[in-house]
Amino acid sequence: MTNINAKSTWQELTPGGTICEAANSEQFHTGDWRSRKPCFISDKCKQCGLCVPTCPDSAIPVDENGNRGDFNYDFCKGCGVCAKACPFGAITME
Amino acid sequence: MDNLIEIRWHGRGGQGAKTASLLLADAAFNTGKYIQGFPEYGPERMGAPITAYNRISDKPITIHSNIYEPDFVVVVDDTLLGAVDVTAGLKEDGAIVINSTKSPDELRGLLNGYKGKVCTIDAKTISIDCLGKYFPNTPMLAAIVKVSGIMEDEAFLNDMVESFKHKFAKKPEVIDGNMEAIRRSLNEVKGL
Amino acid sequence: MSIRERLSGNEAVANAMRQINPDVVAAFPITPSTEIPQYFSTFVNNGQVTTEFVPVESEHSAMSACIGAAAAGARVMTATSANGLSLMWEMLYIASSLRLPIVMSCVNRAVSGPINIHNDHSDSMGARDSGWIQLYGETNQEAYDNAIMACKIAERTGLPVMNCYDGFITSHSIENIELEEDDKVKAFVGEYKPAHYLLNKAEPIAVGPLDLQPYLFEHKFQQAQAMREAKDVILEVSKEFSAMTGREYGLIEEYKMEDAEIAIVVLNSTAGTAKYTIDRLREQGVKAGLIKPRVFRPFPYAEIAEALKNVKAVAILDKCDSTNGAGGPLYTEVTSALYGAGITSVKAVNYVYGVGGRDVRTDDIEKVYRDLQLDVANGIQGTPYRYLGLKG
């Protein structure tokens, strides 16, 4: 898909603004909306996996063994839902 | 007569004046004419006076207004006489056809001094004799065809039998009665 | 061979829709367009079409369903009138901005109030800037032909099309008409193949995203540009239609304009009454002519200016008032066309006429031409914003 941005001309925009490519939200970095930042304390994490599905931005990466890693701050908006969901205090909001 | 023939119908809601005007348009269409058939729509109430129109011509018709100076007027219900100015604008060399048991001379006094031809047809008697019920449509259609001379009797009869075969495909028993009503009406118009 | 028939305008349009066999028809009944969905639902019930007929609960829903179906990739048609069009208002702009080629027959009727069911052009004229192409037809023949052509025009331009014709006068009058054969109409409109559509599993898309300050202006320009280019598309489709039927259509129709000194510009059925009047006036040596715009959106500025450049005076007839304290919408456009072409020699006056179904007689049209003769002789006396057939 053409890179549509605020400088795109009328000739470059699609008719009606239709977005003709799926999964393009990867191109839209929402991390700069963040005012509070979650911190991952790996020592306290039991890899229970409760935090992962609560993230609205899929900003908690999970590896092939099912273990989560540190946050993807390109997309994390800092909502804090994951911190509330963690039973072990492994996520703090700063 | 001008190539364009204009006809105005007066009836009451529910009597089928609109349908009769469309049947006339159909019959003229089937003989190769250009036609218009249109009612003047108002509040649609049973019994309220209604008006419908026909234009019939050998050439394409472009005019799209109501008809103010008709060549012929058809009155489907004689109780409209006096209530509606049925002869308004009617050409003196034209004619008015009224559904009534009365004679043309008896009715002329109700026509605001109209000097042209006045014809009557007893559609009620014909309809009840032939169809067993009161449907003034078919007799009135035959009467205006006769009075206006839009088409020959024979062509009209041939067209109507075909039209009824199509229209009454599911109840062919009524075709004969309707055709009889048409034949009688063609012969029983008074004042020609 | 065309088929000689006699049908009302609504019957003719419903039959065009039957022949086209659109994927979806969503409609809500309103006088005088009701017969279109009524006849069409019979075709659906009889299995004469394979259309998904959606009987919705309001016109807002009708247009919404049309939009959803068109975005999904369907060929979509509907019909409405007057207040039904008003209730669609919000969705008209959605349809055009999403560039969905919906075809809607707009059977012209006065927008209430006070409540009135008869013909004028206040409904479609109110929607003239909603981004829809607007075709206007004089007769049931033109309503039928435009309905067929509208499909192709919409799909080639990516703009929705309104097929406008006069309520009752055209919609409910039986007249002679030439119908085309079903297979020819189907071949003419062809199969609809949208470039992008929601039900294409090979290409998931998103329709109607948020379009803020950096984008909406450019998208509106795209619509305006498509409307400019639509003139050529309309002419191209009309040429193809003429090759099939022999019936010629342009952006405007001119009647006896070659040597006309005074002219009327008028839309829809009144043009026929004017032609009849012109023939009578010509017998008396009056050089009267007529221009009937067939296309109001896009507006044929250049073509109208060219057709009017040699007349001495023109009356532009509007079947609705703009209530702008001056002229009606057609008047505004035609005078803009003259000004834009640098033509200042033509005296132009406006008549608002036929509002709420006020009948327009040949005498009324003759009066306009007589007035124009006086305007030529004496100059325009008093206001050029006139009313025809108004009492008082």
C-alpha cells in the first residue's frame, strides 16, 4: 500500500479513503499517546499469561514457548490494564 | 377534427373512471395510436368526485398538462351533474356522454347551457343484465368509443375480446358477459 | 427490435430494474415512487429477478442498506420521493463520499410542508450538492432509458446517480414507450465488477475510515473531479445506448434553437408542453426555442452558454423556489453559465412555476414567450425574478 500520510496529494489518496490493505495498524505507532509507562519486572513474573490478552494494542510480545517479553513501546498507549491484571506485581506504572 | 383527441372523465372514487380511461388508452394503443391516460390524483376517498384524462393521436404527444378544452367528456355518474361543472371548456363540436337512465333532452338543462351533442347510455341496466352486477366501466368505455369514433366498432370488439382473454384468464366465464355489455352499449347510446 | 408498449413511468422504471436484475434493492414506499418497489417486489416474488429485496422501515435505512450492500460489492438500486429523500439526507453524502455507484430513481414531489403529494422539484433540487449525478427525464421513455444508462454511468464514474422524473405527470401517466429486449439490456449494463469490495476474501479492506483535516479536502476534490469527468462518461454511455436503441441523448436537448430569438430553459415534463407551444408559436412566426438540460449534476455550463449565445432573451423556469429572495436553482446555474462564458447580451429572467403540482398549461408557457418578446422590445421592466401561475 502507498504510504498515505498528512502530505499525500488528492491523486495519491484512494477514492473514498478506502483502505485496501489488511493489518495496516502495524504502520500506525500509537506509543506516543502514552503519558504513563508500564515497566516489566521479569523477576516477579511467573509467566502465567494473564496480562497478554488484556492489552488492547497487542503490545506484549509472546515467544514461541508462550513466554512474554518486555513491552513493545511503539504501540503501548499506557492504559495500565495489564498492571491491574497482574496478580504478582510484575508490572508497575511509572 | 384535429389529429389530437382529448377526453375528460368525471366519476366518483371507486367507480372505476380511472380504470375506464386506462382501458380506453389500451384499446386506442392497440390500434396503433399514441396515447396518454392519467388521473388527477387527489385525496382518494370512495365517492369523492374524481377526474381522469385521455389524449389520443396519430402522432407522438408531447403536451403534459391536464385537459381544459376537451373534445369529449364522459360522466360515469349522473349525480355529478350540478355538483361538478362537467362541461367546462368542452368544445361545442364535441360531445358529452352521460351514464343515465334519462334521455339527452332531460339532462341538457343540467349542463350549463352546453350547445353541443349530448349522449346518454344506461350503463346500469346493461351491466346488471349482462354481468349481474353494477360495473359501469365497460359500458362507458364502449359508449365513448362509439360517440368519439376513435376506432371502428369491429376493431374495438376484436381488441376487447383479446384484452378480456388476457385480463380474465382465470375466470373466462365473465368474458361473454363483458363482450355482450360492449355490443349492447355500442348499439344503445342515445343522442348520436 | 424495440418493443412497442404503453406503460406508466413507474412501470417502465420497474421494468428497467427487472431487466438489469440488480443484486440488491432496498426501498421504503412513498408516493409517488411507491409503485417502483411495489412492481419490483412482484418481480422478486415471481422469480423474474434474483435480487435480494430489502423492505426496510424508513428511507434512512433504505439508503443505509444500499450503502452497505454497495460497499460489499453489490449492484444496488432504490427509489424515493420528497420527504423520503429528506430522511435519506445524511446517507446521501455517505454514499457519494464512499464513491458507491448506487442508482436511485427520484420521482419528483414537493417536500412538505404544508403537506402535498404532487410534483415539483424541491426534493431533488435540495439534494443537488450531495455529490450525486442527477439526470432529468421528460417522459416515461426517458425515465426508462436513463434508469438503464444510470447503471453504467454510476459504475464508470464511481458516483451515485439520481434518475429524476416528474411525480404523477410522468410516474402515473400511461404513455407509449419503446422497451428494449431483456437480453439486450443485460448485455448493455454487463456484469458489475467493482475494483475493491468488502466481500472480496482475497483483499480485506476497510471502508469509511476517519478522514480528518489532512485528508477530507482532498477526498472532496476527488469527488468534484469525478463529477467534472462524468460529463464525458455520460456522453460515452449515451453514445453506446444510442448504438443499441437509436435514441440519442446528450447533456442538454435543444428544440428549435438554430434560429431562436427567445428561449425557455426548463427541466422534465414541462419541456414537452413547451415543445407543443413552440410549434404553435412558430406557425405565427415567433422564433421560440427550448433548452432542456438532461443533466443537472454535473451542470453543463459550457453547453448551455453555447446554446444560448445567440438568443435575445431567455426565461429559466424553476419548479421550486430557492427561497433565497431571488431566483431558483436552475436560474442561478444558467446565469452563472452565461457570465462564465462572458455572454452579457442575453437578457435572462426567472419564473418559479408549478410548485406543489400547480398545473402548467400551454397558455402559461405562451405567456412566458410573450413576456420575453416584451423584455426584448422594452428591456426587463421590474424584477427578473417572476412567478408563473401564482394567484395574486
